[in-house]
Amino acid sequence: MSQAYPDKLTIEPLTHPPHTTVHVPGSKSITNRALVLAALAGQGHGCELHGALQSEDTEMMVDGLRKLGFLVEGAEDDWASRPLHVCNPDRDRIIPAHKADLFVGNSGTTMRFLTAMVSLGQGTYRLDGVPRMRERPIADLAAALNDLHSWVLTEAGYPPVTVEANRLSGGIVRIKGQVSSQFLSGLLLAAPLASDLVVIQVEGPLVSQPYVEMTLTMMRDFGARVDADGLNQFVIPGGQKYGRRRYSIEADASSASYHFAAAAITAGNLCVAGLDRESIQGDVRFIDVLERMGCRWIPSAIGLNIEGGPLRGLDVDMNDISDTVMTLAAVACFAEGPTTIRNVAHIRHKETDRLTALATELRRVGAGVEEFADGLTITPGPLHGAEIETYNDHRMAMSMALVGLKVPGVVIKNPGCVAKTYPNFFTDLERLRRV
């Protein structure tokens, strides 16, 4: 899947601004949704997924589907160039297995999506993960599934999760929106195959809305009917079937953000192939933030092209594109004036408390940081090298490595944690030195 990295990796500053086209792997968010949809659509002929991301998170999803009795076939070491074929060999059961014990590592999408998915089954399913996963909330999803007559048990609202399932029934269900959009996405993915009409009402503000919009788009691509009143209420007829023979997965916009940021920090010009501004991934909007900071978007027939320029700080609500908060924080270190990132309290529940971790590591390299409940203010200062703790968080490793493109002596601990979503990140970053 990926190359081996040492325990610590020193990032060497670039000697000149890079000017090139880069290729990033397929979208993790699209891949994991597509795997679920393909499995649920796969009775009979099955579905081929093209361009799927092969990473720790997506391999956790594939492993979970296989333990649930689905067939997932394809090249074990080359998902990008060869399709995955996903099929349900049991024509009578939505979930082939009666019983399964699923380990999801620290993959939030796998935990949340499979918890909802197995509620369509008939049997007992247990889901667990690494210690950090046992600190990531799931109570709101469990409560919603219980209202639809599944029996979902958790440890005080956290994994491990046990689901006693006897086909998901219909009904009206309410789910809170402010902790994680993955709760709503998981419920939406399962709802069309419930026995009766499901009405989902969202309580409170919904975080990371573009990810829910992505879920809805993909559900419709696979043939489901969903009637949405904005993103506040969803009416989904039960007894539907998903159907799709082939699905192609876009390049990952979150992974692309690191290359866009590299162009911004170094005043380079980088084009990420396979993306455009009409992508179903909300994180393409990161280029809008960079434009506000002084970068320039250049139209291209092959991808999204960003040219760096003199950077200025800004005040920005990052709720919709919160996976790029850490990327923006690295760029902010090189701007003129402070940058304030707001409305992202929910990222405290990710692979680590990302706000506190960011504040700690940015201060370690010399930036001034004020941390508050739902964001940060970053004030550039004289930067210097340091060993960076990554907290086993792939986005911390990739974002703080960007600082090392200009600042000597930046050392990333546990660089291998990037295997979660972008296994060859550091190899691709090193290529910028040779262009």
C-alpha cells in the first residue's frame, strides 16, 4: 500500500518555488461512501469502483465489509489503477452475515457508517477500535437508530458498539448535527433500505455540511430517492434498492489542499490533476480561502492550478471545510498579519483534539497562537525548527511538514501516520524538490 517511513523524518526546505502538476490519490470520503453504497447495491451483478483510495481508513472499511459477508475483489496492492468489485453473494439478505466482530482502527467514517449499515441486518454485530476511537462520540447515532427499532448498545455513548439488528424499520427520527456530520451521513446511507418511510430531522446547527451534500449526491447517483428540505429534514421512502454497475472516484480534495498550501507558502505554481471547482467535495473551497489570502487560481483543463503570492492574514469561518483547518494554519504562519479560524469546535473530536494540538505545535515552531473554544488566532512570528508531535493524526503530520518547506530543522515524528489517508504523501512532497 505504501512505503515505510522512519520514526522521525526531517523536512528539507525547498531551494526554489515548485512549478509542476501533481497527482493525489482518490478521495477517502468518496471511497468509503462508495464502498457502502456498492455493497448495498451489490446483490447479483455487483458494482465496480474505479480510482478508489487505498489507505488505512479505506482498508478498514473493506475489511469490515468482508467480515459482514460481502465480496470485495481486486488488486490487493493497486486500487488506483484497477477497479474494486463489490458484491453481495446473498440475494435474500441485505447484510449477508448473521454475526460479526468488526475492528475499525481510528476510522470515524467506518465506525459511523457501518454502525448504521448493520442495522439493516438480522443478527448481532460488534464494532470497536483503537483507544482514541473509544473517546470519539457515537451516542447521537445510537439514539437515532434505537428510535428506528434497532438495539444499539454503547459504553456511555462511546465505542465499543453492539448492534442487535432485525432490519431497520421506518419512522420519524431526530439527530443532533453539531458533533459530527458522519452520524447523519451514516443514517442517510442506510435509510432507503429500511422497511418503511424514514423521516430524519436535524436538531441544531449541522457541521461540515458539504459532506452531507456529498452523501446525498452519491445516494442519488446510486438510484435512491431522497427528498430534502434544505439540510434540516430528509424524507426517504423505505424498501428502495441501490443500483449501479460502475462508479468513478475523484481525486481527494483534502489531500490536494497540502499541495495548494505548498504553492502558497513557497510562491510556487502547482496544479492538482483530476479536480475542478465543480467537485462534489466541499474541500475544493479551500482555494477560495487561499485566494482571499493573496493566491491566484489559474484555469486549467487538467485540474486545479494555484499560484502563490504575498500572503495576508484573514478571519474565516471554516466549519464547512474543517478538514483543511490544519492546512490553513500552516499557511497562516507565513502571512502578513494574524489569521483567525472560527466555528470548528467539532474538530476537537477527531483523531486528536485538533485545536489544542495545533496550538501546541505551532507555538513549538515560533508562531503566536491564541486558542479559544471553537478556533484559533495565529500570529506569525520568527519561525524555527522543532520536532513535531503528530498525535497519530495524519493531518497534523502533513500540515506541519509544510512549514518545513521554508523553515530548516522541522522534524515530523511518526510520519507513517499519513497511511490513514495519503500513504505516499512524503514521497510526493519530496518530488517538489526536483521540479
